[in-house]
Amino acid sequence: MTTAFTPSDTTPLMAEEPEFWEPSAPEPQEAQEARSAQEAADQDPVTDDQDDDQDPVTDDHDPVVVRDAREFGVYARTGGWAFALKVARSVRPGGQPAEGTARTKVSAKAFAELAGCSPERVMRYYRAWDTAADDGLVPQFEVLVPGEDVELPDADVWLSYYASRNSASSVRGQAISAAAEAEGIRPTKALEVAENPTALRAAILADPGTAQAARGALLDRMKEDPALQTEMARAIARTDDLKKAVANEAKAADRIGYVRQIVEKGQIKTPAGQTVEAPAEIRAEAERHLSLLDELEDSEEAGEWAGEAYDTVKNLVAKAVEEDPALRVQERRTRFYNSLQKATKVFEELTLDEVMEEDIYEADMLQRLEALQEAIGTCISALRKATTAS
């Protein structure tokens, strides 16, 4: 819906628009007044084209009151566009040529002095109109003359163009505005939240839904912010409860990954570390458990389900290894090699030079080495006998 705004011929500018020109009024209050006025207008609309002679309402009330009601109705329908029009048709920012109809226009500074507000506020309305003109929503400045009326957009689109906060023009504010537009919300909403982190903290602490939204936003930001990743990791590592929770979730994720690998790759990993093709029975059981895990809600605890799936599949893997003679032999051979490699590595790490230099020798050390030597000898003899027998 569009509405033509007709300024009063009897009332000066300052008296017409106290809501706009009061210098001490905070910007968010303007938006709130616009929305409140819109709601009032929706409940009791005022039409400008009614004949006053046939309207008992205008006949029964003071003309000044009627005029104020008319102008309130215009503002309720158009919001800040009514005031932006005054700026657009009267202001010629410095640097623009004063030619033709622009000769009667004044600078933003002069207009602000006449209005009793700051030039910055005037220019915010000027820029809002300029952006809307680029979108074809309102006429360009050049075709407007002081006192001219034009069709104005609806009030509900005003906040999409008007940046009421100084932070909106900063690099930070522009980034917040761009992110808000990408999410499909008004930039003013996001800027208001960013300017009041204490209120954001209170909402997160009090409301689970807000906390959930904040969690999702932090996770998304951490994907592209290594510094934030480090800060969060450090905070978790320094908090015992969080550290335990992370360890439990990591354990559950590993177990789910074990089951998922069987389903997606068709392979099992034996207790000794071998990777072999998964039997059909094991793969079917893994698919069943994985489908149950994937159906869990984000809020549901997956640890118990993951543990059950892992234990079930692991027991089936161990059973399959024992029932396959060739696989059982290879499994034991692999386990023996793994143990031998570990023992060899540990023994190689012993630094005999320190024993001589630091005088750390004790009788128990020699006894342990002698026992180890005997065990190694026994093992060697057993292997030699097995080799001869084979």
C-alpha cells in the first residue's frame, strides 16, 4: 500500500514531527514508535480522502486535533518514509551543484540546525532514501523539489533501509548487517543484539532455545576462526566436567565410526589390527545398529547406544575370527608380531650409558633382566621346535 503525505500548511516543521526531530530520542525508540503506530492504524485506519463535511468525527473535534490525527495516520502507514521525504526534497549535501530546483535546498548541516538535531541523523535518513531510490522504491533526489509530495512505501519496509545505529556504518556493523541479511532478518535486530552482549548472555543463560542457537552459531564460526577454536579448546581443557564430557563423546564417536566403517566399506578390523572383508552377518548387524544411531535426535544421549552397537559388532568379529581356521592363525601370528615389536622397542629404548654414568644400578634390575633372558630363551626354543615340526 502507498500513501501520499500532505504536510500541514499551518504548522511549522518543528511542531509537525516531534518524534523525528527530538535530538535526545534514541534510535531504537523511533522504530518502536513506528511499529506501535502501525498496530494502532491497523485497528483503526484513517483515510485521507474522506469529505470533512460528511465526516461527523471531524465536525465534532478541534481541527488541530483532527490534523494531528491525520498526520499520525500517515506516519502509522509510512513510518520513517514521511520524514525521509522531508529530507530528500529539502537537503542538498555539500559538493552537489546548486542548480535549478536545487537552489532552494539546504545542506544537511543547515537542515539539522533548523530541525534541532544532528547532521548525522539527517544523513541517515538521506542515505535510507538514496538506497531505496536505487532500488526503484522512491524517486531520485534530483526530481524532488521542496514541499513536493510523492507516493510513499509501506512502513514495514522502512527498517530494511534505515540504519538507526552508528555502528551500522562501521566495518563490524557492515559485517553484522550482511550476516543478518543472509539469515533473512533485519540488520537492525542483529545490530541491537551485538550492541548489548549482556542481554545476549542473559537470554542464553535463561532460555534453552537461545542457547541452542548460540551453540550452532559458535560451531559455524569456529570452522573459519582458528583463534576461536583454540580459545574454546583451552576453556574445555581447563574445565574438568567439560573435559570428561568431551572424552565421553570422543569415545562414542570412535565406536560409531567403527560400526559405520563396516557398513560403508564392508570391512572389519580384528582385535589384532587386521583389516579383512566383513562377513554378511556382521555387516547386516552393523547396518541395523547404525540405522538406530542415525535416528537419534540431537538432544538424545548416543553414548549408551554407541557402546551397545560397538560391543555387539566386536563380539561378532571375534567369533568370526575364531570360526575361520586360516583367519585365526593369521590373527595369532599378527598378535605375536605386535607384542614382539613392542618388546623390542621398549628394550631398545633402554640407555645403558646412564646406568654406568649415573650409578642408578640396583640388584632388582639385574634379576629382572635375567628373568627376561630366560623367557626369551624359552620362546626361542619353542619357535625352533615348531619350525622343525612343520
